[in-house]
Amino acid sequence: MEKEPTLVVMAAGMGSRYGGNKQIDTITEQGDIIMDFSLYDAWKAGFKKAVFIIRKDFEETFKKHIQPGAATKLEATYVFQDINDIPEGFSIPEGRTKPWGTGHAVLSARDVIHGPFAVINADDYYGTHAFKIIYDYLKDHADETHYCMVGYKVENTLSENGTVNRGICREENGLLTDVEEHYELGRAADGENKGKIVGRNESGETDVIPEGTPVSMNLWGFSPEYIQVMKKGFEDFLRKEVPENPLKSEFLLHHCADLQIKAGEAGIQVLPTDDKWFGVTYKEDKPEVMARFKDMKEKGIYPEELWK
């Protein structure tokens, strides 16, 4: 088993709310995309390898950006997420076009992950501190079967231009006990909850989410054994959940870890950060994001040319 942590980048999505391939939409005058800053932060934190999960039809465009940039500092490997990549004995439901979810995306990299690994979204900015704490944790626990997650304060993950979906986390003594997806999170504009953060839980009820509550931004860390756990979990998902919702059910990255927590088979360390997430969830987010990156470059947080 390798002990050096690998960064796994989920970049196969289309960004339906934004419209188009937002993963390669430039946000600086130098031609950087949001992912460049995450890759730069990961490299500075100590990561030496990156695995990019992409679509086959996106390969040429994606590599054209990565190879002369981040790939000059990080060893880059590319794998493809394909809806047809399912275990023998299963079939794709008629009419299904939706990808299988973030868990399936990471399973696409099962043959190239040989040690501890961190997982990020391609189109989110996570902050410099987040990569440092997750790299150090994975490095320090390389010989253990243990997982971790960077926990962001919910108020640091909202968009001013629309609602967002987030995994609301509960923890005890620093360990994650539960993750519940919440939808349409944002600050209430009026009513008794005006100014408070509200969203719909998995039962469709409205919850008020206290500020400071940790949320998952899909910045997870796993020991390599989790790949085998997900293999079995994906088969269970196809067998039990897909028949109930054949066109839209999703196999999420933390699905198996959540089951392991409840069964007492695993612990997930929550690594708290005050870093502020931001990204281009909506087209209206882009001008603000561009201004933030320009400001960080002017302040010297990032060099003007990231990869030179």
C-alpha cells in the first residue's frame, strides 16, 4: 500500500444550474479556473498525485488545460465516469441517463487508488487551510483504517444568488455521527425565520440550521480500504435502492461511511475549518468569484501565475 495521499478530483459533472462546463470556465485574467486554485493549494499542502474523474467526451478539452499547468507539479492520472460501468449481473434501468452519483464517480478510480486519498469537487474553492489539515491527517493515519472530513461552518458555504444543497453534519467528540442532506438552503427573506438559515430536510420539512453547524462540501479523506467497502455498497445500492427510484437514485460518496458509522465499524474525524467555500453555482456568482480571486492575487495569497 502506498502511504502518500492522493487527491481525487470529481470533474465529470456538467453544472446544470450554471449551464455548461463550468469546470473550465476561466475566472482570472491569467486564464485560471477555480480548480487551479484547489490544485495549487493541494500541491502546497503536500499532495504529489492527482486523479481526475472526467467524461470521455471531455478528455481533450480537460487535458489541454491541466497538462501545461497543474500537471507540471502534480502527477496527473485521468479516469472516466461512465453510466455503463456497473457490476456484472446488473443492468441500466430503461430511460436512465442520470449518472450514478459521487460514490460511483470515485469508484471509477478504483484501479488507480493504492493509498489514502482525499476527494474534492472540481468546481468548488475550499481554501488553503482545508487542504493542509486533510493532507496532514491522511499522512499521519496512513497505516490505519480511518476516515476524515473537513467540516465547514454552514454560513461560510452559502450563495447570495440562490439556494444550495448541503450535507448537514452531526458530531460527537470530534467524530461524525450523521450526515443528512438538506435542500434549498439559504437565509430566509421574511417570516418568523427572517435572516436565519433554513432548508428542507430529506423528509421535506423545513429546518432552521444554526450558524456554526458543520456541513460537508465533499472534502473527504479515506484509507484505501474504503474502495472495497464502496464496491459492495454499490452492489447493494443497485439491488435495493435503484428498483425503488430507477431514474434518479444516487450512490453518494459518504453513503457507505454513514452505514459504517451507524454499525460501529468506522470513525470519521471531523476536521473543522474557518475557510470560506465559494464557487459558481449560478452564473450570477461569477463576478463576485472573479473579484475574490483577483483580490487574493493582489494580496499575495496566490502568485499571479500559479504554475510558473
